Amino acid sequence: MKKLIYLSIIGLAVFAFATTASAAAPGDLVGWWKLDQNAEDASPNNLDGTLVGTNYVLHTDFGYAYDFNGIENLVVLDNSLLEPFDAITVEAWVKRSGSPGSYKYIISKYLPTRYMSYSSYGLYTGSNGGLSFYVGRTSGYVRSAQALPTNIWDGNWHYVAGTYDGSDVKLFVDGIQVNGDVDNVQDIFYEGTGNLYIGSYNGAAPYSFVGLVDNVRIWNKALSAEELGMSDEDLFNLLYDTDGDGILNDADNCPYVANPDQEDFNGDGTGDVCDDSDGDSVFDAVDNCRSVSNVGQGDWDQDGIGDACDYWTLNGFYQPVDMGGVWNIVKGGSTVPLKFEIFDGTTELTDINVISLSTKLVACDASAWTDDIETMATGGTSLRYDAVAGQFIYNWKTPKTPGFCYRVTMTTLDGSSLFANFKLK
């Protein structure tokens, strides 16, 4: 959710939103009239209104607003959802130059048994021609502190909200509470069939508003200062399940692609069907190696784990070759048996086609440990798998270049490798 913060810069209203955790629930919203060239309710409650008129004007970031002329108004027929008793929030955006006068209604839940006196709740210009919010009681009403006309009717858009939490009536302008709380310990009073009016007290003069109104919302709870001014996007996500996976957008870790299991491999809050942890343009949900980039999704052994992640276990080289940084001393021209094993998980590999061997001349390390090769090999020098011994064997024919050093490297298809160093004598 986003908190609305008001700044004033050279007479212009500038708004910034700060992200906070949303405490509002989908069922808290009663109605949402965006006035985007219609009187429809954008909430799931479908409390559509009627508005005869075409005075819609563009409102940056909100689509359209309605320019009420004192004659036209939006009316929503009476509904029990419009009658919360012990808590309410009424929100709107308003704009006009100069005060419209006293007792002009932006929002009114008409109370017919108190005709021309007060409504069940109302957001209006009050006695000073500025702005105020009130809730009706069986006898009279309790009004919030009043905003001054010069602070609200200055030709700029202003976000306004009135709240009642069962004990206090409050007014907010651009996210800032006006002056203080006004106590009220009674439930909001409803009696008879009273419609909801936007732009008017009860659909007739003389209490109709003249000016721009947009994005009207009514809640059945008193939103906190941190909850007020939720962006349209955040509110939509709170209310709807775009991808139809049974999880509302606000709680869905991937709101536009169905993922009822909500799997999240890397725990970053974005579901696997929307997330690409390794940046290889393959979503985690179908990536066979989610932690290492592997655009081609190669999987040599078809085990479902991409080669980039499917690291094999290499054991060797076995005796007579020494490993661990030891340089093996061997006579040039002799044949050394290189013995090793390869495992893919618990499966031992036996296919010589997954192996490549290379030899390169390297600089000798005079300070390294050395050990003589005691056992030489005979026979062919081709790579083979010895099923009896359960290992690969490669008989390496050493060059006849005494005094030179070489490194023999065995590399597997998954990119794993091991090597041994030799010094010829």
C-alpha cells in the first residue's frame, strides 16, 4: 500500500507515495467510482450508479474526472453495503478555484428522515466553505475539524478523506490530518431509503457541488493515515485475481501467470513462473538449472537437471599416479596408466564419449613435491573402460623430451575436470 504525502512547492500541489504494508482487506472496500467516462463501480460489489451528463475531463494519472455543474450528480441506489455502522472511510480527489460556498456536498449518504438537515455521512464544504467530514447520529451529527477554503480550493488537485473509527471523526487533506480528532461514540445513523450521491446532497439544489471530482471510494473501516491514498494499481491488486489461480494479486507472487502452488525457488518473493534467477531468459519454473545461466538448457543424460548444474563426481587419477600437487617423475617415452572413475549422482558412467583428454607443456615447479612412477603400462594407448576393474584407463605415452614438464587433463561433458603433473627424465 502507499501513503500519500503532501508537499507544497511554489503554490503547486505535488504528491509522493511512500510504500507501506497493506492492512486493508478486499472485503473492506464498499465502492469505487473512478468516473472514467462512466458511473460504474470498480469494486467487486457492482454498486453502479447513474450519471446523466458528459462533463468528463482528463485527469493526469487517473484517466478522467467529472466536472459537476451544480445540476448533474451521480446517484447510487440505496444498498446495505453503503451503511457501515461503526467505521467508515470516504475518499475523493477534488479540484476547483475559489470556494464553492458553504454546505456544498461532494459525497452524501442521504438520510430522508432528516431532510435538509444532515445525511448519514457527508463530505462537504461545511460552514466555512472549506472542507469537512461528518457522520450522522439519531440527533444531529458530529463533524470533523474544517479545512480552510484557501487550503483546498486553490485550483489544484487535492486528495481528501474523512474517517470514523467508532470513536473519532477525522479529516485528511493530501494525507495530512486537519487539526485533530472530534469525538463521537455513537454508531452512524441510517433510516429510510437513502441513496448515495456524488456531487450533491440529495440530487437537488441548493447543496450541490460545482467543481471537479474523481476517484471516489468508500470503505467499511477507518483507514489509517498509512493506508489512505492507495494507488489504483495497489487497490486493483488487493481486490482481483488477474491470472485466475485463486490467489488475489496482492498476495500472489506472480499475479499475471497462474501459479496456485506459489513456488519460489530463490525466496525473493517472485514466483518461479515469473522469475529468472540466473538471468538466462528461462523462467525458473521450467529452467533445468535455475542457479547457473544455461540458455540452451543442455541436459546430456536427460535426467531433468541441466548440464550446467548437473556436476559429475570425478575420482582419480589412481595409483601409480600421484595427485594433490605432486609432480610425477617418469622416464620419457614410457607409458603411464591414467585410471579414473566418473559418477553422475550414484550412477557410474562408462561411456568413453563423455571424456576428452589433453596434454600440454607447462613450466616445471622446482619447489613442488615429486614422486617417481613405479608402475608402467604396456599395450595400446586408446581410452577404454575396464568393466572388471570398474574404471576408465588411458595409457598415456609420454614424449621423449627429458627435463620437460607436462600436464595431462581429463575433461567431461559437464565441464568437470581433473589433471596430473609430470616431469620427464
